[in-house]
Amino acid sequence: MGISNDSAEELGSWLHDEDFPFVFASDADNDGATYAAFGGGLRDNNMVDSRAVIVIGPDGRIAGTIKSFNQNDPMAYEELAEIVDRVTPEPEGN
């Protein structure tokens, strides 16, 4: 799940154009407080200044966190893949 301080309408428009393998939740009505509680940084105007990533495993527990995720850095995706791989079951027949 992604938590954003964008409105539900803004997220819906964006998601319509993309094919994400997860869902998003809008935190716009909470001035980004939920987002900040999970490690996301906010500027004085409550806009995002950093992205936090929390991976939830199939058991519903937090499998890993990345407090400052730089979506422009390919190494960030390697760290994310390592967390996801730890909680992704092997396909049957392997």
C-alpha cells in the first residue's frame, strides 16, 4: 500500500494512467500525519520531501522499511527487492 498526501481524486487520475501492483491510500484529510508517522518527511506546507517505504508481508506484519526511498536511485530498488523477496513465497513446483 502506498500512502500519499495527494487527494483521492489526484491519486485516482494518476493510477488510471499507471499499472501499480499495489493500492494507494490518500492521507490528504489528515495533513500528512499518517504519512509522517511511518517515516515520510513533510515540508512546512505538508508536501512530501522524502518517501518512506513500508513492506507488509503476507502475514500482515511489517517485513521491512526504507525510511528515505529515492525513487531515482536504482540501488533503492535493489534494497526494496531484497525485502520483498524475503516475504514472497516460492512459486509452486520450484
